[in-house]
Amino acid sequence: MDYKEMLKDIKNDELKNVYLLYGNEMYLKDYIISNIKQKYIDVAFESLNMIYIDGKETTTDKIINACETLPFMSDKKIVVVEDLPLFTTKKETNNLDEDELCNYLGKLNSSTCLLFVLNEVKIDNRKKVIKIIKQNGEIVQLLKLRDAELIKWTQSVFSRNKKSISNIDIQFFLHQAGYYDSNNERTLYDLENEINKICSYLGQRKIVEKEDIEKGVVKSLQNNVFALVDAIGEKKVDEALSIFNDMILDNEPIQLIFHMIIRQLRLLMLTKLYGEKGYSQGDISQKINVPTFVVKKLLMQTKNFSSTNLNTILEKALDVDRTIKTGKMEWSLAVEMFISEISNLY
């Protein structure tokens, strides 16, 4: 189940007795809970009918006791248990009795909705408690928004700030903000903060332009790596080295920078191969697991590289990695020499 299906449960007054919400997009968790509160909880009695429990500090008895108390002046009581270690492969740090909890989950009062919330990307599906939740309720994965859904969300936040922005500029904003960077944990909350910064910068102006985004959003590591590879493809060695040194000054680990450069070059190689075989942008997006607007930029970038050169560059990257790991050269000098060398292959 995804978050939209759970929102339908709330809207249609079909809330299950128990849910497990997990994933890296806690903005969606808060949005779900906000909808539950609006639907079922009277503000005057919120402290009695909306109970929050720290899963790292609780016990099975405390969870059961919270659920057993009937709602006051309301049809529903909501119990939220956050970060219960029982759902992961991590060693448990409290006195939880999994069997006792599992037995109770099948006997929950119809007036109680128990929400387990886990800020983790993975859960241990072998656990008995997870199987019991599937039998009596739902598992909801809180994934990052993608493509049209993400654009719609971004548009709505700008609109909330009484600003207008085109879909093209939204895609540019998302790329600048680095929401899909594989190496970071940016969330919708981070995007919302970036949008608020841009809107504050605009003042009374209503239309968001590309220049506003460039000035208002700090470039992500992935974005800087993209610019660095662009400079390499255009034989602008000085510019490529300048970008590299700026990233170091920003305290980005050199090992991570090198890893991201190689990742970008591999994506270029795959994009070029799929493009030459006639695959559409959408097909390439699915195959290399990046958004379509990133594929569009990759296709533009591949024009500066031949397949032979990309293959040679990746082989040189392996040589650099071996050179560093065997202690023949330190990271900074090795990566600088690598950038200089591959910028002169054409």
C-alpha cells in the first residue's frame, strides 16, 4: 500500500485497526497523521484521543494499555508508536514481547487505530509481527515522490506561497536541489525549505524564474558533479578542476566526489548505449532508475563523449582506484590528474 491508498481509507472512513508506516519520506507520515487528526480528533480532546509513544523506550504492556483505553467523546482513539526496533534486523534495546504483541494485534478494539511509524528504508519481513500486521491491517511504504506526482507537489507548495512557476523550471529546481541524489537523504521537508527561501527572495514578485532558483538554491553534490563532467566533455580542464576544488572547500569527502564522478560516467555510458538502440527517454529512465528530466540532461551530455572514450575513462578510473588503494598516490592529487587526463582524450 502507498500513502495515497491510506489517505483514501481516511477519507472513506475505512481506517484499519493497525498500520505500519515505514520509509525515508517522513513528510508523508506527518501528512497522513494530519489527515487522521482532521478526520477523527477533536482539538479539545486531542491529549486524550491521540497518544504518542517513543518505541525505543516503551514496552509491550505500555502499547497495549494505551490501546485499551477507550476514546473520550470521539469514535476513534489513535495511538502512534514511533521507531519500534522490533521491525528491523537491529538488536532490540527494550523489553518487547513480540508474541504478546502479535496476539494482541488480532484483538484490537474497533475504536482504536494503532500506527507504527518507522524512519527506516527497510523492514525485516521475516518478523512474525509484520506478518500479523499484514493480516489485520496494512503496511504503508513512504517512498520519495517521483515525476508527475513530485512536480504536482512542488507546484502546490509554490502556490501556497502565492508564487507561480513553470513545469520546466520546477524540473530545474528539483535537479538543483538534489532530491534524487543517491548519496544524500534530502526529503520533502528539505525541498519545502528551499522553496520558502526562493519565495522570500522574490518578495512581491509572483513569477519564479530560473535565475531565482540559481540564486536561491545551494547546488547539491550531484549537481556539481554533473557540471564537472560537462566541463570535462567540453575540454574545459581549468573549469573542471575549479569545480572539483570548490567541492573540496565545501568539505565534501574526496572519495565520495570520485565515486560520484564514476557513477555519472557510468550513467552516461548506459544512457548512450540505450539511446543508440532507440530507447525512449521514459524507457531509459526506468532502466537506469533516474527521473526522466535527468535522462534528458544525460542525453545532451552524451553528445560530448563517444562510447570508446567513455569506456577508456572508466578503465582509467579503475587504475586510479588501484593506485590510491595501494598507497602509490594520495586522493586529491590522483583525482586531479584523472580529471586533467580524461579532459584531453578527445
